[in-house]
Amino acid sequence: MSDQLSLELEPVAPAAPNWLRPMLPRPAPSAFDSHDHLFEPFWGGTRALAFLEPAVTETSGGAFLTSEGGPSVRLLGVDGVDLAPRLPELGGLALRLEAGSAVLDGELVVVDRAGRGDPEALERRLTGGLGRPVAYLAFDVLYVDGRPLLSWPLERRRRELARVLRAGPEVVVVPATVGEGRALFDAVTAQGLAGVLARVRTSPYLPGIRSRLWRFVAATEPGAEQTPVDALGEEVPAAPNAPVLAVIERLPLPTDE
């Protein structure tokens, strides 16, 4: 028979379920310190689960096989809509994986020159318009190679996230600090970011649930008092913002005037 094109197929794990939705935080009235929590800066972008998978096909026997073609990237928001087709700059996210597939949780952001979130610029991109590139800031991982990690404690999932995801211009792992929520809040407020996410270190992942295991502390409104105080009313010294700046330096900052 003449030469015939064929695809080499390899067994892979089934894809993560499409019903997954982001776990949501409840608001907290003020910043707090707690060794039971991980504290992370939050830019106020759009939450999205990143499904990073090989191109797959399902056989008549129910097996999932890889096929020729690039990896699949889907970015599902809280409403389940896939935003990836509008963001071609994130089409290579799966190539950053040290794994065959994964589902990440994070936020989509467009930043200004100071590294602050630009919600209007992000909205333009998400509705199909042109503008500055969008970055994906990852802070959790839910599946790796078809294996669910939802029941793992947050700290263990964070370690796995650092292991499987390589940072690049379009994706970074958001840094976390243990215990020092007020210090990070001070840095976030000074930097002009949206706030701080406080998550219980042993928390499982509850898809689509708004839980007190996660709390969001909104940054101080412009013009309001921005100096944190302790329980006795004493001023808390300003904290260094190195964790926040470390992420900002990796983001695709605008180059136009």
C-alpha cells in the first residue's frame, strides 16, 4: 500500500469535568493576621479556570487518546463561558506545564505601567476588542494529569502548582505569605491593587461554593485612611511590597505612552 498518513496515539487520562467552577471567597471587614491562613495579593481581574489539556479523541470503547495537534487551552469563567478564543496570547499556556494536563485557578488581568489592574482594558479584551495583552495569574491547581486534587489541603495544592507550572511573560504563580495578612494588605494598598485573598491553609477546593474558608479583604478606598492599626490603635509600620513587586515585574506591562 502506498504511504499512508497515520497518527501515533497514546493513552491519556480523561479530561477534567466541564462542570468545575471557581471556589469563591466571602468578604472580610478588615485585614488580619493568622498562621492558619495563606495571604495572596489579588489584582481584581476576572476569575477563570484554565483547562490545559492535550488534544484528545475518544474511541468507541471509551478510551481517551492523544492525537496530532497542539494542546488545548480553555479559560472558563464563573458562568462557564470559554474566554480563550478572545485571548490568543494565552494559547501557549499548556506549554508551560511540567505535566500532561492540568486545571488551574487564577485571574485574568491587564495591567498599567505601575502594575495595577486595568478593568476597562480587560473588559475590552474579554469582549473581543483590541488592547494590551492579558496575563494569567495562577494561585491554585485542581487537577493534574486527570487526577483530582480538590480534597488536598490548600498548602499541598500550592506546592503542586509550583512544581507543575513554569512562569513566563503571560503566566505567573501568585506568591503567598503565611500569617502576615496585615503586612501584605499594607503592601497591596500602597501598590494600588484590589485587595488580599486569605485562604485557610488546610482548605479543600469547593467548586462553585462561596465559603468562609476563603476571605477577601478589599483594599482601602482612595482617600480613606490607609495606615493599618493594631488592636490597641497603634500604627503598624509599613510593610515591604517585595512579594507584590516580584509578580508585577513578570507581567506584560504596556509599552505605549
